[in-house]
Amino acid sequence: MTPIPISYADARPRMKPGDVIAFSGKGHFSEIIKLATLSDVSHVGVILQTQMVGDDEDRFFNQIIESATVRGFSGVSASRLSERLADYDGNIWWLPIRMNLKVEIEKYKAFYNFLFKQAALRKPYDLPQALLSAVDILEHTALEDDMPGYNREDFEKFFCSELVAAGLEVAGVVPRINASEVTPIDLCRWNIYEQDYYVLKGEGQPKISRFNRLDPGLWDV
């Protein structure tokens, strides 16, 4: 499936909490992740929305929460999505969560609190788990806890897709999973998205291989 180019100005009002933002970076670590996972996706974050203080017109900010190196800190942080788009060197995709799976009002507080708690605690980036999640010898359809690359779920630190997967589990978008075994491309391949996905930044129409095809239940604990 070929993604659709879209400007952030057009995408912004259509975005919703829980939508995933995927990245393909050009740095050395991004290239390692892409090589290890045999994909073009090196990083993911998730959309949160916050209302402007004192605003009576229900205007909001799209924020992205992620575990990455941003503004000199390597770990979980929240940023204005518009600023991340402007600063990032590489391809960026917007993956809208299916409307029937979107984060409902009653679960948004738990979703928001879980993610912002990790940012408030300044949880550091988990490099060892990120690398182990990317080098599993066997397919995710046969995950076993004695595999050489298997990660036991551990939220003392976070790598990017682990954070997003855990947040989507709290939101009820996905069932119980081992978030510490989810790579960036795994997350993009889960069948939780709308049929169409979009290129926010990048050259041409870069595709995400096997987008939206796999059951997240395969990553069960």
C-alpha cells in the first residue's frame, strides 16, 4: 500500500490521541535499527492532545510523546509535534488508529497519565532492550522466554516502541502484550490502523513494508 502525502496543516485537525508517528532517521543508530529489523522504520512516537490553558474555544496542541534523544535528553519526553516535524532529518509517517479502536474518553485519562508519568520521571532510553528486541532469531509468532534475544517486560527504562506499545495497551487499543518485545516496525505492522496512512515528511512516497497486517496478540506475554 502506498502512503498518501499530506501537509501537517491538513493532518493536524484530523489527528487523534493514540495515532502513531513513525520515523526513518539518517543517523548511525537509526541505520542499525533499520538493518537489524530489515525495515525502513527506525523510531515511533504516539500522539497526545492537550488543550490550551484558559482557551474557551477547545483549541488543542498535538504533542508527541516518545523515548528518544530530544533537546539533549535521551529518554521519555513530550514535545510539540509541529516542532519535531520541523527539526527531524528523515522520513515521517502518520498512522491513524482505526476509529473503532480509538482511545475513548473514559480511557484517555489512564493513557495520558501513564505516558506523562514516564516523562515526568525522566525515564531514560533503554538501549540494551532496544537492541535485543531488534535481533530476535525467531519470528514473533514463536516468541519464547529462553530465546537469546528475548526481553522480559521491564519499564524501568523505555525504548521507543516499548513506550508506545505500553501506552496503547493501557488505552485498550491492543490486548495484553509484552511491550518490551515490540520493535518500531512491529508496531507499524499491527492491524490497528485505518486503511490509509500518510507521509508527513520525506522524499517521494516512502512505503512501510507489510503495513497494518499483523495481529498484536502475537506479542502476548
